[in-house]
Amino acid sequence: MRLTTRKLSIAFAFASLSASAQSPVQVPSSAPMSSTAGLILQEAEGELRRRRPRGNTGSEGAPDFRIKVDRKFGASTSFFMGMEDIPPGKKVRLHHHPHAEEILFVHRGTGVVRLGSREATVRAGATVYIPRNVSVGLLNTGDEPLSLVFIFSEPDGMSGQMRSGSVGEGEPLVPFTPEELAARNARASEHIIFDEPVTP
């Protein structure tokens, strides 16, 4: 009887471990975490944000992006990382960052990247390193979303710029007024300068 009870206890323990392994604890998408705790995020986790409309149809490659790590989400003092999906035929306009380096990683899809005077086709697994003041642009030439990971080596500049032009999940999506947009664009030149005009 004692042996049977022990076997049942061991079987129950293994069943519990197996169940917990199949059902990992998910991090809520909007809950900031301490940097001392760290973050473990699946592809669809992070802080989802939606860009506010700017009164044109072609200036942005994607309406949504997801912050993975920055000072507010993860309490990082050194990094800003995010992800976004560029729809087929859409692009990231040619631009440069005067005070920050950037790394782009192609998670999924196919596109053409322009870096300075060079152009190259990029596919899943490609990495693009962008030094300060070097222009970069990207066009999705495939028939599926071009999934990009972007990383900056500072937590505030571009993170603050992208937050100021977007709203969090569930918040009302209010278009910019011309006055708001002009003020934001004036502040933006410290972090990002577009080398290509807005598509009408």
C-alpha cells in the first residue's frame, strides 16, 4: 500500500510538471516589468501601440508596432527594442538618425533595403546595421508582411518619439491636428530626419 501511494505521488508530480511546461505563464502585454526581473516575451507579447493618423495615406509603413523593451516597458537603462510588420507594397521612408545607431533584423518576409548609396534584397534572418547619420529605407517586395525587429542603443530618444506619435492598446485613436503635427515634427528632428517626402 505504501509503495502504491508513493507511485501515485510521483505520477501526480510529473503530471503537474508536464502541465505547467505546456502552459507557460504569459506576461501581460501592457504590464511594465522591472529590469531586475527581466522579460521573457513571445512574438505577440510586448506593449502594442497604434500610430495616430497624420492626414495622409502613405507616410507610414505600418499602423501598429510593439515595444519589447524600453525604459517604460522593462525599465531598461540601455536599450529600446520593438517590432513591426510592414504590409506588402508598403515601405519605411528613407530617413536617418542624427544621434543614434540602429540595428534592423528581418524576422520574416522579403524586401529591398537602401542603406546610404547601397541597395540589397533582404530576407528572413538578415541584419542591417545603421550608423548615425546614414540614411536607411525599406520596401516590402513580398506577398506577406515584412516583420522587422528594430534595436536602438538608448532607451529614450526614438522610444519617446514613437510613443508621442501613437496610442496604447484600447486608447482612442485621435488624428493629429495640423498644429500638433507641426510641433511634433519640429521636436522630431533631434531623433529622426526624413530624407524622402511624404507620399500623398
